[in-house]
Amino acid sequence: MSVKILENQCNGCGACVDRCPFGAIEIVDGIAKLKDNCTGCGACGKACPNNAIEVTKKAKKAPKNNDEYKGVWVFIEQRTGKIDTVALELLSEGRKLADELKVELAGVLLGENVADLAKECFAYGAEKVYLVDGPVFKDYRTDSYTEAIVEIINQYKPEILLFGATNNGRDFAARIAVRITTGLTADCTALSIDPETRLLRQTRPAFGGNVMATILCPNHRPQMATVRPKVMKMDEPDYSRIGEVIRCESSVKEADMTTKILDIIQSISHTVNLQDAEIIVSGGRGIGGPENYRLIEELAEALGGVAGASRAAVDAGWVPHYRQVGQTGKTVSPKLYIACGISGAIQHLAGMNTSEIVVAINNDPEAPIFNIATYGLVGDLHQIVPMLTQKIKTLKM
Ligand code: FAD
């Protein structure tokens, strides 16, 4: 909106001064004057008893023609020339969405000298890769990556754009959505196509995980979603597949950047890598105290796996947070998940219910974890877990 004082109608009554929420109007020589900090909010216009303030609404942008937007795109996050596995998971999921819509699947790849990574994108189902290659894209920066992706979205117009809910994905997907005036659904746990409307159904936990909300973006394009690592299943790659690399020019220049990467310091990560583990043994409140977590660790070690935990065990201070599995912890998808003394709250299940085999050990036969367990052992974990560990050690000898 823009605001203009009609000086011949203003009598300097000051009603607008009182109403302005920003203190951006003053009376000078009996007439209202706008100060530099006027935001054009228009509140003053309603307050003026003499109709001496003209408030003009800015013309709305012409709506996009949604029919021009075609194809499913996945942002191919890479670091030092290695594709993040969440991008491959999203290509696998994107392939299904594209097949259902009968459109192309493409990867969007930014970096320096990363053209070779296109082969991997084709192996995971992409037919095209939009490549933006240059020194300014060597390392991820919010400003350079946002500018470049917005440019190619405006040029090639995808109908769906998916990002991994990584630190970088979360950082710039929202920024892109604002720039191109569309919606973004964060942390989706399921994606599908509505057969009637062809809209992307974006499902994610809502209200603290108590309900699953399915969100549509009917009026704006592209439809954008982020998905956490390990939520979608990764297909087997087929390296015989080929595709087309489209090199995109970008107007992004180093001189225009507001940030510079001076150095990258690798963080000292914890030795547990829950997300890539094939076997996870998790302990919950049922372990009864921090001293008993070693039972969980011993079983995990005997199986060659990694120890995880429920939030109750973490919140109690028994187990560090980086071991937490669930909605506010890690999303995991191992071959074998053993839940010990875990009730099976929806927020815990959200982080592990794509595990291939789930074994639940719980002394309550009614515990909800048994509803999703492949095998259930009803009993005291303090007896069962050491017996299992012993048995596995004996079998290994
Ligand atoms: P409980 O629910 O207390 O269950 C303990 C279980 O142990 C019971 O079933 C009991 O029968 C069994 N048990 C007790 N003693 C024994 C024994 N001796 N032998 C065998 N079994 C025994 N939770 C997560 O785990 N991860 C998350 O990321 C997460 N995020 C959340 C986000 C939000 C917004 C909210 C609101 C909650 C979140 N929660 C999360 C918490 C979640 O709702 C549950 O409170 C939590 O998962 C419960 O942990 P638990 O199963 O270990 O404990």
C-alpha cells in the first residue's frame, strides 16, 4: 500500500498521529507530514475524519498459470562432490510421483565441477539434471543457492519440488518458497498424488504428533515439501540408465554475495550413526535408570548394531539426546529394530516405523508397540535382554 497526505483537506487535527503504530506522522505547520519510517500500512487513512489521507493498494501480481508448471524436481544436495543420501531417497520417491503424473523426474544440482554426479541421479530414476556449475556454488550458501534455484524455477517451471529436511534444505527451501510466492510443507512423512486433482498430498505430523495432517497447495506452483532423511525408501540404483544434463546459466556473481566461506571446520561427530545403522537396539523408560542402559548397549554391540533411545529415556537424563529416535530425534529405517521398555507412542513410531523387522520387549501385553512389532516378547527386559545378549555371543563363538 502507499499513503499520501492531501494537504488541501488536512486541518492538522492529529488523529492520524495518534493512530499510526510506527510514530511515522508528525504535524508540521498545521499539516500532517509522513516521516521516512512510514511503512504504508494505511492505519492512518481510517483514522482521518477529513478524508485527507489517500491509501492506495498496490496492484496484485498477475496469478501464475499453473498449467505451465510440469514435472517433479528433487534438489540434489551434495557436499565435497558426494550426494547426500536423502537426495537419492527423494529421487526414488519422486520417480513414483512422476510416474503417477506421467511427467519427467529431474534433479537440480548445484556445485563446482559436479557434472559427474548426474550419472548417480539417472541411476536413481531422474531423466534430466538441471546443472548450475561454477566456483560461486562450490559450497552451500543461502544467498547464492536461493538466487540460482529461483532463476531456474522461473525458467523451467516444475510442478513439484522436493528437498531433504537437512540443515541446508530447511534453510533455503523456505526462502525459495517466499521468493516465488508458493507454499512449503516441512518434514513430510508421506507424499502421494491425489488422483482426481493431480495435487501433491503432503502428509506430516501436526499438533505435537497427535494427528497426521495432509496438506495441499492448490493455488500456487511449484508445490514444495521437505522430507527428513530415512523417511523414504531408496530404490536399487540402475547405472545403465542415462539422461540429459541441462547446463543452466546463472546471473549469480561472487561480488553480489553477502557472505563468504572462509573455512570449513568438520564438527567432531559422535561415533554413533543411528541413521545409517542396519541394527538398532533402543531403550525406553522401562529400563528403569541410567545404569541399565548398558544392557541395551551390550545387546547392540553383540549384534554389531547401535544403541538408541526413546525421548522418555533422554528426557530423564539417562541417555544423551543424539541417541533419540522419533519425531524430534532421528528418523531411522534399519533392517532390525529392537525396542526395549518402549510403549510405542506415535512420536516414537514416527521415527522408526519403516524398520524392516521390529522386535518389541515389554512387560505390558497391551503396549501399543506390539501393534507394529514383527515379533513381541512379553516380559521383564532386565531378564530378557541379558539372555539375548548371552545367546548371541554364544552363537558367534
Ligand atoms: P513410556 O511411554 O513410559 O513406556 C515405557 C514402557 O516400558 C511401558 O510400555 C512399560 O510397560 C514398559 N516397561 C516398564 N518396565 C519394563 C520392564 N521391566 N520390562 C519391559 N518393559 C517395561 N518420544 C520419542 O521416543 N521420540 C521422539 O522423538 C518424541 N518426540 C516427541 C515430540 C512431541 C511434540 C511430543 C509431545 C512427544 C514426543 N515424544 C517422543 C514423547 C512420546 O510421546 C512418549 O512420551 C515417549 O516416546 C515415551 O517413551 P517410552 O516409551 O520410553 O516411555
